[in-house]
Amino acid sequence: MEIAGFFAAFIIGITLGLIGGGGSILTIPVLVYLFHIPPTIATGYSLFIVGISSLAGSYNSFRKGNIDMKAVLYFGITSIVTVVLIRKLLIPIIPEHLFNLGSFMVTRSFLTMILLAIVMILASFNMIYKPTPKRSHHVQDMHYGKALIRGVEIGILTGLLGAGGGFLIIPVLIFSFHLSMKKAIGTSLLIIALNALFGFASDLSQYNMDWQLLLTLTAIAVGGTFVGNILGLKIPGEKLKKGFGWFILFAGVYIVLHELFGK
């Protein structure tokens, strides 16, 4: 199972490097089902793996001038604050046993995985059916307010589930900031990295980390990110995005079935 987990970490990195998002949403299922890490702790591990991988992926974009720092600032103002508040204040006070539905006990771990599955299924439809947005050539006002609101949404997603939210970030970067696809991907990676690493820093005093496993998975994901950057120059990202979308859909459905009937 660990071999499969290491391979999945590589795929996560490739996807981040290739399309600026999507791969991070697989990190929690990999940690929970293949490495048997409790979901609550797995969200913290995910923040580190996603944060470092995205930071590595954004480095190449930074060298090529494909990062818009104004967009990073607008997203970062609300998203980083939201992530830190959730990881520092909200997560520690959520009880493991939430409530009962008849004889079925709804736990914090169960709800984390179900919410993640719902996000994965929604993201998969976004990847499969929604074409990659193209930059508008019409002069429009930049919707900075929308970026601030999206920052809160992404902060909630990252803080609660350890997912990066690139599938939410990229359309806003293209439509509200009028960035090219390459620049949107690079900017998205840096935003994801900042959110995830600030969130992870908030977890350091709360959990004991298996640093050997965490660093190994992160190194593999980082390697995948660089491969993804290279593949992005040769393979049409639209086809890969749709293929990965179907994979995310099946994974999300599997999580729901496993959590409801597999225990």
C-alpha cells in the first residue's frame, strides 16, 4: 500500500505542476486510506505536502515572470487569515463525536471525509465539463472584491480539508485579473503554497508529526511538480485536466461508499 501511496504523491505533484491545482485534493485520501493516518491529522500533513510542492512549482513560474504579485496579495489578505484562524481556533474545539443519526454515529473524521468527497465530486465536474477559461481581451474593471471573497472561500477549504483550491483560484485569476493561463497557474501555485504553509505552521504545536514519512512524501510530490512543469510544455493541459477530473470523480464516489458502507 505504501508503494501505491508514494506513486500517488508523485501524481499529485505532476498535477499541481501541470494545471496549477487539482492534485492536492487527492492528498487526504492517500494519507488516510494508504498510510492509515487519521483524517484530522492528515489535513495537517496535507498542508505541508501541498504547500512545499506548490512552492516548488511556483519557483519556475517566478523565474519566467508568470506570477502576478498583486493577485497574490489580494487573495492572501483574506485566505491566509482564514486558514490560520480555522487551524488555530476552530479545528481544536471540534469534538470527535458530533451527533447521532438514529444508530449511526457521525464523527469528526467521518464528516471530514464526506465533505472532502463532496468537494472532489464538484471539482471533478468542473474539470470534466467546464473548458479552461481563456483570457478576455475586452477591457474590464478588475473585481478585487471577488478576489477577497474567494480568498475567504479558499481559506475555509484549505483550513478544514487541507486542499489547495486551485480549481477555484484559476478562474478568478483569469476573469477578474485578466491573467493568461500560464500566469494564472503560476500565481495559483504561490497562493496555494502560502495558504497551506501558514496553515501547517498553526498545527505544529498541536500534533506529533511523522517527519520521515512527511518529508519522503513531500520530496516525491516536489519531484512530480517539476515533471508536471516539463509536461506542461509538451502535453495539452485540457486533455489531462479532463482525464484527471474523471479520476477525481471516481475517487470521490469511492470515499462516500467507503465511509458509509465500508466500515
